Amino acid sequence: MKPIQTSKKALRRLLLEKQRLLRPRVEPVRSPQELRRKVMGVIRELECIQIDPVSAVRPNQHLVLAARVDGYRPDALLELLRENEVFEYFANAACVIPMEDYPLFEPVRARMRSHTEASLDALRPVVEEVLHRLETEGPLPAKAFESEIKVHGYWDNVSAKTKATSHALNLLADAARIRIVGREGNQRLFALASRSVPYDLLLSAEQMDMEESANALLRKYFRAYGVFEPSDPRLGWQRLNAAQRKEAINRYVNGGELAEVEADGVKHPYYVLAADVERLYAHMDEAEKERAADDAALPITFLPPLDNLLWSRKRLEELFDFEYRWEIYTPAVKRRYGYYAMPILAGDRLIGRMDPRLDSKNKHLSVQLLQIEPGVARSSALETNIREALQSFAFMHGAETVSVEQYRWE
């Protein structure tokens, strides 16, 4: 079957539709129960949402949902975690995942159990004490575990600075023997996996064939990315090498589940689900009709650095002509846009970045830099649209006032 010929605009519009970013957000919800249902629906559609503790405004997972659900509040996601509707584990990285997908991640858990085995053995007395307390006392916060022993944790570069109990909790969570069942700020609440994961899902995970599980994970990845190509080392979330990634995609193309797509100006093919091909054709028609659309009237969305749309920097550059780097680990003097610069989505284009800081005490959002890309036509209408979007963003995150410290229209 010949590749489908399309434009970058049509392909990125399909991608944005799959990511719940093409259309304006739905109307505000009227009750906490309705909000939780909508949030759970978005998590299922996106397949998973990446977790990160950095909080220039709010942690990444909350910003991802706020970009897609009008009236979003963090307690909705926290309640889903407490009610075991979702679980936290490794997909694209550490992610929030629908609980019904727990069995699919058995290959990842097997890999992590093997990876953590030696470290857990080295901490055996501490590990046994942690497990005993969780078994006898039920769910406990991380602060309930104290130890004077310091060990080399995941983030200790030179000296041992991590409490032995904290490292044991991290290792046990990675090995899926315990899991996070709640969060209060940066404090995590832990419980035994055997007591907090529904029994039928535990049984299904034990009985699931590894090949079946690996294929299910590949399909979940395909749905999560929407538009993808085999150079991504995360393809399938299974650490496949280049030959294995290419073989996997070819297998699904030959089986009729994937379709190859060639976009104008892109040197290599991308792939989409065969079920999405009709939507791609529809976007090809819409792209022609909207070629002369006014940027000033397009909806504005601010995306956090680990938003699902930004998972592939290569895809951003090729389909959006937008170069993005999260500068949190770049020395301050070398940063161009700020350590938490959030890309600005206008319709189906990425037009710049804004670097926010939220002062919760004074209810003020300070934008350290608001930068607009070269080639974006400057107009009072677009500036008004951006300003109103900033006000809305601030209000959603608890701020009553907004200031822009530096404004750069390149």
C-alpha cells in the first residue's frame, strides 16, 4: 500500500485533535463528580499523563489537564488517585495511567524488578521494616518513615544524602511492590500494591502472556502519540532497539493497523493508526479551507514542558517548525527563554513561549518572559488574545493579577 500524501498542516491538525488541543476546551463543569468524570475521560483519551514535581505554577500533570478541561482543579486528579481509578508508573516516564491498564505494564514491572533487585537486597532490613509497617498499619505517608542511615539515592551525585527509608520506598515503588495511592503537596502516600490494586487486575497481570502484554503496550503507545516514527527510542515504552522498532511498525502496517504517511517538506515517513486515516483526510480538506485564517482569532493554549504534545522534540521541529528545549537543567546564564518556558499554541501553530511564576500567597502570576516567534505577524488583535489567555490562565491557577516582566516579539 502506497504512503498517504499529505501536508504538515493536516498532519499536525490530526495530532492536535488526538491530543485534545485542536478545539476550544469544553464548557465549565458544574459539580466535582462531573469534573472527575471529564478528567478521567481525558486521561483515557491521552492514554497517560507525565508526572513531574517541578512547580513554577503547578506540577506538569495538572497543567496538562488544565489545558484541556475548563474549570480543572487539582483535587479532581488527586481524588481519582485515592479512589484507585488511576495509578502511577512508567510509561513515557513516570505517568498517571488509567487503572484498567495495570495488567499491560507487566513487561515494564518485570524489567524494573530485575533492575532494582540488587539495590533492594542491599537494603533488606530497611525494606522488610517498610513492608511490615505498610502491611500492619495500612497506607502511610513518606514522612512516617524515619532513618538516620544515609545512602546514595537516585539523585545523589557525590555523597550519600538520601534516607535509607526514602530510598527503599522509591525502589519498592519502582518494583511495583508498593504504589502511591495519594499525594498532599510533595508528600506521597504509599500502600502495598497487593492491597490497593483491584484483585481482578492483579490476577490478570499475573496471567497475561508477556508477548500479549508487549503488543498491548505498543498499541497504547500508538494511541498516545497519534503521529509517530520509528526513530523514537521510547517507542512502545519497552526499550526496543532500532531494528526492533522498525520491525514492530512494519508488522502493524502489514497487519492493517497502521498507515504510512508522507508530509510535504518532511524527509521521512510518519505513521498513524489506520482508524485515523479518515480524520486525516478531513483535516486535509479543512487545511485548504482555513489557509487564510486570521491568527488573531485562534484559541491560545499554554503547554507545560512535559505536555504529551511535546514528548517528541523531533516531531515538533518537523511538523510545527518549532524548536523547543526545556532549559531547567541549563545554567541560568545560558538560558534563552527561562527554566519553565511554556510553548504557546495558537490554533494549529506554536507561536512562542512564556515563562511563568506563580506567587500563591499574593495571588499573582509573573511572566518572566513572553516571547513570540519570528514570522508571526504582530497585531493588536493577537496581542489582545494572548493577554486575555494569560488572564484566564492566571485565574485558573488561583492568581488575581498578572504582570509581564519582559516582552520579546522577534
